[in-house]
Amino acid sequence: MPLPVLHQASPAWRRPAVASIRARAHRGLALLALTALAACAQQPADTPAEADPGAIADAAEARAHAHMTAEPPEWDETYAAFEVAAEAGSSTAMSHLGWMYEEGHGVAADGERAAYWYARAARAGAHDFAVKLGWMYLAGDGVARDRQQAEDWFREAIDADHQPGRIALASVLVSDAVGGREPARVAEARELLEVALDDGYATASYFLARLYIEGIGGHRVDPELAARYTRIGAESGDARMQGWLGWMLAHGEGVARDRVEAAKWANLAAADGDGFGNDLRLALEAEMPSEDVRAARERAVNWALARR
């Protein structure tokens, strides 16, 4: 017997069931909507899960600074606010907590806790604190003296291409060689310093000049390179190196002899309080004609004015 052909319209007996299903669906959707609205009403707009960590850190730091600059400072509130900012990722807040422990502001002075917060700041991108930790461990300043830890922190800064880390480690290696410790490492120091100088850190020129002037650790002496690095330091405003450059010019050491130019640099060094430069200035002026003395002073003034 063939099956009956069903009409496209739903049979009468199915219509009440369809209507019931639709009604239940509408009620379910309404219930879900009400539940969602209730949840939104109960949840604050700036819940920690949704809030921007940077905004949290900024607001907490602002509170911390307000408490810290109060009269008298409100150290407990300052600490609490910096801690919130630090946990939100602020390297500045981390370094402030380190400073509070280092100096004993609102907490008992504790070098190890200071080092903990400085380390967090360094690893959060504040590379100056990697250098600071290097010096702390080298000197045993608030922490146990640890030469290896010191070098590790300097190298952490170096690995981040932070040039003060290169200069710090190089200066330690140069100082070691002066004292007879691992003199062969002056070659490593020179390489570190050259990279820093190439990146615009004129401080490196001081140690490079010393290597080529003094032959520290068996390093080769080279008057011309010594004069070159000395000039870089002098031009950057280093009074010590201005005095050295004056001496080199006065004696023709690595450069052509020029007593007026020597007196110019000696004047600049003396004006910035350098004793060696002042002694050189007095010695040169005692032997120079008055017109050369005036010319040297005028050059010094013009150089200083051009830097303003």
C-alpha cells in the first residue's frame, strides 16, 4: 500500500506542539537576556580582568607620589600604591620600592629586598638598575659582595645593548689591570668601550685615552690615538680631558704643538674646577705673550658660548 503524500502544511495535530516549542524558546531567550543584564549590573566597569594594566599602574603611581610628597610623607600608603603599580608591570614603581628598602623609607632598610625590586625593575626594561646591581654586588653595598654576580648584572645590561653596562664593566676591567689583576682583559675592555663610544657615549673616551696613554695591562701606547680619544672627551665637556688635551697641545704629544690652543683648553678645564688644568693654564700664561693669552681666553669663551 503506498504511503500517503503529506500536505506541505503541518497537520492540525502538530500545530499546538510547534506553538509550544516556539513559546518556550522565546521564554528561554528572554531569560538569557535578563541573566546577562543582571551580570552586567553586578560587575564594575573597570574590573581587574578588563582594566588596562598601564592605566592601573599610572593611577597607582600618581597616588604613590601624592602620598610620598605629603607633609610628612605617608610611607605606608606610598608603599601600598607603588606595590599595586609594580604588580601591574611598572618598572618605575619597582625601582621606587627598591629605593625605599635601600634607604629605609617607611620600611626597615634591607639591601636584599632592595636588590629584589631593582632586579625586577631591570628585567622589566629599566636597564640602569642592572648596572646599579652590578655596582652593589661589586662593592658589597647592602648585599653580600659577589664579583660574579656583579659581572652577570653588567652583562645583563650589555645583552640589552645598554651602553652604560659596557662602560661599567670596562671600567672595572681597566681598574683590575691597573692593580695587576687579569691584565689581558684590557682587550675586552677596549672592545666594550669602542662600541659604547660609537653609540655616542663620550664617557668611554676617558678609559680609551688612558689605555693608549698609560699602556695599562700591557696595552700598546699610541700618542695619536690617545690624543684622538682625549679630544673627544674634551669636546664633550670633560674638564679632566680638557686639561689633558691642553698638555698634549702644549708638548706636541700626539698632536701638532699649539700653545694658544693648549691655553684655551687649560682655561676651560680650570673654569670647571680642574686643578691640573688650572696649573697648566698658569704655567702657559707665565710664558706666553699677552696677545696670545688674550687670544686663548677668547677662544675658550667662544667655545663655551657655542655649547649653550
